[in-house]
Amino acid sequence: MALNGLQIQKLLPKTNCKECGSNTCLAFAMKLAAKKANLSECPYASDEAKKLLGADSEPPVKAVVLGSEIRSTVGGETVLYRHEKTFVNQTMLAVNIDDDAAQADKTLEDIRDYKLVRVGEVLTVNAVAVTQKGADNGRFVSLVKKAWDVTKLPVIIRAASNDAAKAAAEAVRGTGSVIASVDAGNVDAMRGVAEENGHILAITAHDIDGITELSAKLKNEGFNNLLLQYDTKSAAEAFQTNSIARRAALKQNYKPLGYATLKFIDTGSLMDDTAEAINEILKYGGVCVLPGFDPAQLVALMTLRLNIYTDPQKPIQVEPKVYEVGEPDKNSPVFVTSNFSLTYFIVSGEIENSGISAWLVIPDCEGLSVLTAWAAGKFSGSMIAKSIKEYGLEGMTDTRKIVIPGYVSQISGELEEGLPGWKVLVGPQDAGDLEGFIKTVLK
């Protein structure tokens, strides 16, 4: 029987230390009762509390870690909609390679080397899937081993037989990889293989009922390192199935469906593949396996995923400090903008594109955009002046001119008062006009 907040609070240390992120132990207990927090977030929870709370403290969707050297976590989610709190663990994007592919070696190198930099984050492929197409077990196992050796990413093993799956699992022992497409016919054999080699099982069946029978059986037997591989035939069916499973796990605390998913995509059409992958990202997908390596497709999917898995209550922000754009010296110009990541990268990029080096001052605006920060009193002349002095900029440059965003021209007087001897230049309102401003005003 699930405990309510007051019952859970009696089991907590009652120190109100706030280290869990809540103001009081009671507030944290209420979050635990609502499945919006994990008992592990309390650094002082007693062994007795952990034992008594047991499954009540587990997230409704179990967190599973894939990989050993390069790790990714799926599951661990507590909400249906990101605005309720946030989504935590991003949908993993994997690339499939068939064991009879002619360019397998090059594809593995492309996967290993692929990096997309977006608002300061480096995004990469998260896993490699190897699918057995032929009857040569040795060739399949060799490619599985090579996939790990080259990329150091977890390998999703999709074998044609138990023998091939066992040999491949042993070849990448201890890598936190996945044995996929395990069904009622081989679940007992593959469970032993997964336990012996430290891997995850992705179980499948023709319908949800079949999958819940397998997951309940494995959980009762003590094996809980699972992914659910639904046998859906269309994007609409996948959307519906993922939604039903997530709702059952979160709202009814239905443990047999409380696991992340694994989905192989291969419609034969790049556009349809992309649409189905988008469906997985938007609707609770755990691991999404693409049929091949396509950099353009990855850019779109990774950008979408970054947006969906950004905490809506915490703006993306860069560290407040003085940044170097290019190789500035004591005579280089000084610019200032907010620490909202998108603003920072746009402004620094436009300065760089103009061909000059400069100092870019980023005060702490709590990740807000320039206008929003100004309206909230977090981007004022006095605050910018204080930041410049704290950063020691005056000792780094002989320049005594600073360019502020055009939208906040009204702070120029206050900024000059806070920085005696400095002259404030009002820049353009839009960052896209910075290059022209630099060429006409500063050069």
C-alpha cells in the first residue's frame, strides 16, 4: 500500500537541510508520495527508511544505465508532461549497422567522430545497434566486438539465434550493452546470459499483455535491468502504446510497464524514419535506433531532443564571467550581454564573424534574455559595473569603451556612473546587426 506524505515524512531525518532541493522534509515527503522525487536525493535517509519505503521511493519508470566507459541513462521519469516538472533522461539515439553492410567500418568511425555543438553542449550518438542478417555467427560477433572497440558506446545486440546472442554478449562483457528482441521463447536463456555478462535485456511480445507478463516474471525472479521493446507497426500505434504505458506507470504505479523503451526504426523512407524518431523523442521513447548514419537527420533529431529535455523552469545559461572572442588584447573592444545561452552564442558568433577580437562581459542574469533580465532588475547599469570590477576587467584591458545592447540603452547613464572614466556605446537592438555596427562605428 502506497504511503502518503505525512507517513513518509515520519521516516525522514526531519533536519530540513534543503540538500534534497526542497525547503523542508515534509515538502520532500510530499514529492516522494507524488512520485516526483527519489529517496536517493535525501543524503541522510536512514537504512530503515530505505527498507520501509522500498518500492514506494522508486521512480515509476525505472532508471537504467547503458554503457560502461560512455554512459547514458534512460527512464527515471516522474511526469507525463515536461511543464509539470521536467523530463530528466534524454531519449538515446542509436545507429544500426547490419552485419552484412559493406561500409560497416567507416560507419563506426563516423559514429565515433560525430559531434554536434549546440548552445555550448556537445551532442553525440549514444549507442550502436548491430543486427544479424546472415547465418555467419562469427561475422556477427566480430562486428559487435568491433563496434565496442571503435566507439566505446553500448552495443544493442540483435541476433538471429541464442548462440549468436550469447557469443556476442560474451564478446562485449561488462560494457552495459543490450540484448534485444528477447521474447517468451528465449527469455530464461537470455536472462542468464545478461546476468553473467552485465547486460540489459530488451523484452518483446506481440502486445502489451505479453510484455507485462515477461517483465513481471523477470522482476519477481530478481532481474530488473530491463527495456520494453513494443511490437508496434505504425507511428500512430507507437504513439498510443508509449502513452498508455507511461500513464499506467505514473498514474497507476503499474510496475510491469515502469521501464524505458527500445524502438528499432526502419520504414524504408528517410522522411518517415525521421517522423517516427520524432514521435519517440516527443512521446516517451527510451532508446531510438535509426536504420543508418545520416548526419543531417541527426542534427534535426538532436536539436529537437535538446529542446524537449531542457528544464522549462531553468533557462539554459552560460557561466557569468569575461569571455575572450578570438584573441583579444588590451586594445580590444568590450561588449556586454546576458548569460542566456542562446543570446551568448549568437552575440559571440556575430562578433567573431565581424573579424575582430573582443572581450565579452557576461553578468549573472540567472539565464534570462536581455530584455527579460532588465525588466526583472537583473541587467542594470550598476549590476554590470559591479560585475566588471569583480571580474577584474579593468586590469585586463586599456579600453574604456563598452558596447551595450540597443534594447537597454536607458542603462547607459547608470553604467557610466558606476564605471568612472568609461564611455558607453549603445549597440544595435538585434545581434544580426552587430557586424555592420562594428565595421562602421568601432573600426
